[in-house]
Amino acid sequence: MPNNAEIAAKLLRDAADFFRHVGDQNAPIKPQMDHNARAFETVADMVETDPTGEFDTPGPDGQAG
């Protein structure tokens, strides 16, 4: 039985596939859809390799936290 991280990674990869299919059908938005797909795949990799890891994003002032 898959754990939650495995399910999350699968959903993220499926979303990446969806973005790629949308981009393949809509040339004007293909670059953005490819970018989205890469982002979802990156997060899927993170969830698989470090399911309890933390991700620090910059705040409004550009500083982490």
C-alpha cells in the first residue's frame, strides 16, 4: 500500500503530464505549461526524497522566512 508521500508524488507527476498535454495542444502557452510541469516534477522529487523536509520561500521583502 502506498504511503501519503508516494500518492502525493504520483499526483504531482500526473499534474505535470496534464500541463504538458495542455501545452502540446496550445502553442502560445506551451512555454508556461512546460515551466509548470517542471515545477510540479521538482516538487514530486522533493516529496519522494525528503517527505518531511521543509521549503523556505522568500517573503515580500525578498528574505527567506
